[in-house]
Amino acid sequence: MSGPLARLMRSSIVHVGFAFLAMGSWAAFANRAHQMPAPLQAGLLQGAISATITLVLKRAIEYLASRFSGLAALLAPPVIAGLVSASLLTILHTVSGTPEIAKTIAVPLTVATSYAALYNYSLWRIRKA
């Protein structure tokens, strides 16, 4: 891939915007059985949280990976990232009054934690070699 499409795919704004739209849409869908504005509020909140996590997660994993060695360097960063993400998602959706918290956060948390684990694994392999 080269040219304008490649630049677009490397753009942080594109990644953040995609996270906002994809995970915000999921949250609205997960809360569709409830009266408006609950699905809309859940979607906007989840979109904002996912956009922020997308912006911060890569750097957080890099920072955490540099603080551990051995097997801890493989396990600790994604576990910490997953726990922080789960805590923030749960707290913010609880405070906001999101009706379907578990359904709302299931997909975004799975995506974020999977990314953290895979990216951290790639960093760990490089450091191990």
C-alpha cells in the first residue's frame, strides 16, 4: 500500500475517529432496547472513551513494557492495561447511567485488551531476541 491511502491508514486521527464511530455505534446498539436518549448517551460516551484509549494505549504499553523484564514483561502490561480499561469503562458508564454496562463494554474491552496483548507480545519478542 502506498500513496494517499497508506498515509491515511497511518493517521492517528483516522484511528481515533474509527474507534469513536465503531465503538460508539456498538454501545448505542447494545442499549437499543432502552428509550432515547440512553442509547445515544451510551454511544457518545463509549465513542469518547474508545477514542481516548486508542490515542493512549500504544504509548502506555510501550511505557509499561520498558518497566518489566522476563515473563513479567510479557504478562504485566496487557493485564494492567486491561484492568485500567475495565475499571474506567465500568466507572464512567455507571456514573453516566448506561443501562446495559456489561454489553456496552464487552466489545471495546475485548478489542483494547487484545490489541494490548498482541502489541506487547511483539515488543517482548523484539526485546527477547
